[in-house]
Amino acid sequence: MFQTEFDFELPIGYVDENGTMHRQGVMRRATAADEILPQRDPRVEKNPAYLTVIVLSRVVARLGTLTMVTPKVIEDLYTTDFAYLQDMYNRVNALEPERVVAECPSCGAEHAVEVEGLGGFAATPSTLSTRR
């Protein structure tokens, strides 16, 4: 079956206004609307980098006991957690797994190998859905 939701645990966690820490959450796969509709938002028109904040607020379906993850919640994340969610977004929505060339230590032959994770992610709207 095609998986549409993915559990995660933030490295640091979001602390809400009551001081409650939220680390476990669920991210769902993005739809075309998740990437297209936020581009009409006035905050994105003023600051294109804000696109990332809105898109993540749309696809993070749950964070701790929060059932609604707003752009304000995403804004208030520590940068470590923000980067974590950006990387996860790319992995969840990638069309193809990332491949690297690896050399066999025994025979020296080179092979294309699929790897987990996408490494670093530049926090710009033009790379939000970039597939590697």
C-alpha cells in the first residue's frame, strides 16, 4: 500500500505557550495544492522564503498534542527542527531515491547505491521540492 503519512521526532522540539514540549509528529505527503496555493499568500509575495514555512504548516499533520500546526508554530521552531522538517519533506516527496557511486572494498568495482536522507537543504523556496 502507498504510504501517505510518516511519523517523526524532532531533534529538539517545539515548546508551546504553556511550556509543553512537542517532539513527535506526523507529516503527510504533499499535494500540488500544498505547493501552489501558498504562492498566492501575501506573506510569500512580500518574502518568497516564507513559502517554506507555509508549505510545512500544511503538510505537518500533527505535532505532539497539537492538532493544528500553523505557520506561527513552524516560525517558532528551532532552526535545527526546521531543517529536519525540510529534509524530511524532501525525502517524503522525492520521486526517486538519492543515488551515489560507491566502490566495493573487496573487488574495487563501482556501483550505484541508493542512500537514505538527502543531506543538507538550503532553506529557499526554489529548493523546497527539488528532487536530487
